[in-house]
Amino acid sequence: MKNLGKKIIIIFSLLATAIYANVVAKVYPKNVVSGEVATYTLTITGGEVNKPVISTICGSNVLGTSSQTSIQMINNDYKKSYVLSYQFMPQKNCVIAPVNVEVDGRMEQSNSVKVTVKPAVQDKNADFVVNLIPSKTKLFVGEPFNLQLVLKQKKDAEAVDSKFIAPDFKGFWVKGESQATRTEEGDFIITKAMYRLAPQREGNLTIQPAQLKIATRISSRDVWGGFMPQVKWKSYFSNEGHIKAKPLPNNAKIVGNFTISATADKLEINPNEAVNVTVKVVGDGNLEDIKSFKPYIPDVNVFDEKINIKGNTLTQKLAFVSDKDFTIPPFSLAFYNLKTKRVEKISTQPIHIKVNGAVKKTELKIQRDDSIKTSEKSLHVTQKREVLSKVWIVAAFVAGLLIGILIMLFVKPVKFLKKEKALNLNDEKLLLIKLLPYKDKDEEVKKIVDVLEANLYASKKEKIDKKILKEILKKYDIS
């Protein structure tokens, strides 16, 4: 009993706190359908309130705000209240943390609020029913298919305004969209639209539900108890679309059925003038996966523009610049044909471009070969001359040696026994010639050589120490 009494006291204290709390937070609705807008409200009681700035709630941006002010009398005391509303679109379950609000100079804190997000569910009995109907559910990567969107609306359903949010086509190429058409069938108005799609990758792909938001007029009571008209939004969701995409056979990258063409704006140009070529591919398939047609051509500059796709037609412009004649090779495209069940290849014809006054190739190789041969011949002649020159020198040396031996044998020995004439110390030219070989290894010789050169070539008249000169001549046996 004691525990029960404590629990009752705690409950009453909490209720009193809730009733007289300065800041109370709520969310409407508490269970939010994915894609719908929820409203977060702060009811603040007090005289002076510093309104908080809230830009995101549960990770979602605030879509709109509003505020109301009212005065109530509680226990013969007037209380001023503020109701701040914030609209947001939650993406998953979350808890809104308490918010700090300054009330009458004091910092007050709100309660936390839990938000539950439920997945979108199609209501087939509602006033508005949206359906997604794919023309195929099993197909190849890049294979186009139609997705029909059908809106079924009861004739007596009222709507002040409406907003349509298209499905999320993540994982698909959106190749086209038709204009909506409207017809009447019994008690319903039927609106139809068509999307042309193609899967970008293999695997199980999901098309998220489309959303239709309908605004209807309702009446609600204001703070004074009176009725005032308001607009209420309600969301209607379609079913999901499920597609299974298979990889293309034979390692093909493109699927469909196409034709290809290439046209040049001119076939004859001046040197370094541009030839503009337009490549066009027409057909039903994954044109988005086709790569640039830019070719490699030796000695030709090629420039390609970005591929442009419009409907079932792909175009690409290229420019070719050269200073001599060239040929643009065929442009080709390989694809898997769904009708023939095999990979096919289509190509354009080669385009021959004539360049007026084209620069002819210089046969550098032939000239280089002749030059090499001439150089080799000249080198051979030079080497031959050098060999002959060396032979003649050796022959002359041998001949001189033989002549010297013969003279020694047959000339009277008396002549060789004659006393040689003494070296004239006053013959400065002869002295210079005799002393030069010893200049670099004897400092005394160098000094005498310097004096002799000065006297002979600088017109000086310096005297040589004859005593030192004789010692040098004796030392090196110079005569």
C-alpha cells in the first residue's frame, strides 16, 4: 500500500508539472506516413518569451512556421500563451530532443517527443488511387521499357489544391515522359501518363512510390472557440515498381536496334583548316552508354564535343585539322539486338579529305643514307692517306739509316776524327735552341733562356753569366 501511495503521489506531481509547465512540446500526427508532413508545436506560457530559432527537426529541414498568441485566466490570474508551429517531413523514427526557451528571463526546457514514421501504403479504396504499371518486369540492362502511371479519382472527391511528386527513378535512365491524358469511366476520372525508362545496372531494382498530395477544406475552432476555415493536406501513395535487370550476353555494352551515319561539311580544305563531321545514331536502346567516337589518326589533330542525346537520337560533332591529305576511318557501333538475339555491328563509310597544296613528305631517310655513305667514303680515303703517309715516313727513315751506315763504312775515318768546332757562346739563337729542352727541369737554364728570348724577341741587351753558362753546357754535355 505504501508503494501504491508513492506511485499516486508521483503521478499527480507529473500531471501537475505537465499542466503548469511553461514549455510543452507535441507532434501531430504522432504516427507519420513516410513522405507526409508532420507538425511540431511548442506551447509556451509566460509574459516575455524569446522565441527559439529551429531550422531542422529529426534531421529534416523545417518547411514552414507559424505562431499564435492567446490569453487565458487560470485561478483568477491571466496567463499569456504562445503556440509555435514547425512543419517538417521526417524520414525515419526519431526522438525530438528538449528545446531551451527563455521565458520571463528564465531558461525553461521542453519535454522530448518521439516520432514514428510508417512506410507508405496504398489505399485502394481511397478517393484518389495511384498505380504504377511497368510494361516489363524482367529485361536486360539498358533495355527500354514503359512505366504507366494511372490516377483514379472519384468524381465527388473534393480538392482545393494538389501536388504530385514523381517516383524516385534511382538506378534508371529516364528517356522520356508523355503528356498526361484524362478520361471518364463511370464514377471515376482517370488520368494517365507514361515514362520511358531503362535500367542502368543489373540486379533487383525498385521504383519508389509516387505521391499525390491533396488539399481539402476543413473547419476548426480558434482560441476563442469560433470556427475558422483551414486547408488540410493528405497524401496518397502508389504501389512500388519492381524490375529485375539481367546482364547483356556476349559481354555486350549496348542493347537495342540502331542506325549510324556520319557527314562532313566539306571534303576539300586548305592546310590546317578544320573539317567538321557529325556522327548520328538513331534507335531505341541505351544511348546513354555509348562512348565518344573520337578516332586516332596519325598527323591529324582531332577535337570532339560532348555527346548530345535527345529522344531516340544521339549526335556528336568532331573536328579534324591537318596540313596534308588524310582519311577519316569508319565510325562503328556494336550492340545486342533484342529481335535477332545476337550482337550486331554497324559502320559508316570512310571519308577521304583532300588538302590543297599539301606539304609532301621529305625523303629524309634516303638523304640520310647518302650522307652516311659519303661520310664513310671520305673517312675511308682519309684513313688510306694516313696509312700511306706513315709507310713513306718509315721508308724514308730506313733509307736514311742505310745511307748513314754506308757513309760511315766508305768515307775516310780521318774526317770523323777531326776535332769538332767549339760552340760559339755569342750565338744567342744557337744557344737558345740547345738550351730549350732543359728549360722545364733546371731553374738556371730557365733563367738563361728567359734572357736569350728577351734579347732576341724584345730587343733587350742583357748579359749572360758565361761562367754559369759553361757549367750548364758541361753538365748536359751540350756542344
